[in-house]
Amino acid sequence: MTALLGLWPEMQDTCTSLGLMLSIVLFMGLARVVTRQQLNGPMAHAFVLEFLATFQLCFCTHELQLLSEQEPLHPTWPLTLIYFFSMVHGLTLVGTSSNPCGVMMQMMLGGMSAETGAIRLLAQLIGALCSRYCMGALWSLGLTKYHVSERSFACRNPIQVDLPKAVIIEAVCSFIFHSALLHFQEVRTKLRIHLLSALITFLVYAGGSLTGAVFNPTLALSLHFKCFDEAFLQFFIVYWLSPSLGILLMILMFNFFLPWLYDNHTTNKKE
């Protein structure tokens, strides 16, 4: 009984954090319903939905990062939360990317106009920064013992390897994730969400202790804003250029190199 009473404050803090994340998911969901019903104009519609999606993703990730730094009751607890909330985002953020790399991929593949892409990128940037300042204000309320405003003013550098390795890790994570995103489109929605959530969890498990395995420029900006201020070039290369490089390599491979290799092989067989 004493042991259970000792664990109760930790459980209470965890439940508070989970409640906050689920509340923001419900609130953003309600805002999306109102947006679809009341807002006219495709550009305004795209901007608001992308803003809400990015805000939700960044908000929840801030709180998940905080939970992962606590002493969990079980070592798989943070990964379980990542898997669960990846599914939640997959179910609720349909039609948005919340990731500049996803927008860039659609633009390069001809699935999105440059104007729409620019609107979505602007919405993602504003959503990421708004979520950061919102989290800072929320943490200052001290709802749990881990909610301290000083967190939002400190740089918690997640890069634990040298720059070339960090670049490779983020580029490979972006390459793998967006390759799966592209090729899982024909898979049934329920199964696709589980597959992508499992993939995200695996990538975070594999690269999280090295670079954080973010592979999302706006999410990285929201999580590590102070680090961008203190070491801009390093974080710009690792968290902005590297995921973009992964996208570029993925498109070159699947849309140019592999078709060329297939056509060349077919031609040689005919000869």
C-alpha cells in the first residue's frame, strides 16, 4: 500500500499530461469541424486546417517529450505513447501533412500547386511557433511538477553524435517515412495508420537517442527553438536540410532511377 501511495503522484502527473493532450486533440477536432462548415475559400480553408494540424502535432509532441524524460513505470511506456498518439494524429489529421517535407513531396510530384504549398508552409510555421508559446504559458501554471516555465527558455540539445552522422540519421528517417507514406496509399486506411504508427515508433526508438529522430522541420523548430537561436547553422543543417535531402533522394530513386533501371533492364532482355 505504501508503495502504491508513493507512485500515485507520478501517476497523477502522467494522467494530467495525457488529459491535456487528449483535450487539445478534441478541441482541434471541434475547430476543424467549425472550419469546414463555416469557412469559405480553398486557400483560407487549407491554411486554417494546416495550422490546426501542426498546432496539435507540436503540442502533443512537447508533452510527450516531457513524459519521456520522467522515470517510467515500464521502459516501453514512452514508445507506447508515441505509437498511440501517432495513431490519433493519423486518424484526426487526414488531408493535412503538418510537415514541410510532405508539402515539398506533393509539390515535386505535381500533386499540389506552388501557391497552395506556400500557404500550407506558412500555416505550419505559425502553428509550430504558436504551439511553443502556448506550451510555455501552460507549463508556467505548474499543473504537474514537470511543468516549469524554464523548460521553454532552455536549449535541450538532442544531437548526441557528430554533424555528418546526425545529417545521415535525419535524412534516412525522412527517406524511410515518406517512402512508406507514398507507397502505403493503396493500403486500407485502418491498416495504413497502424503501419505508419509502428514505423514512426521504430524510427524514434532507433534514432531518438542520437538526434531525436524528428524528421519534420516545423516540429524541430517548435521543440528546439532556443537551440536554433544558439546554434542555428547546426540545427538548420540537421533538422531542415537533412529531411529535405531525404525527400529529394526518395523522389529521385522512385520516380527516376528505378523506372530508368527497369526500362533499361526490359530493353536489354528484348535485345
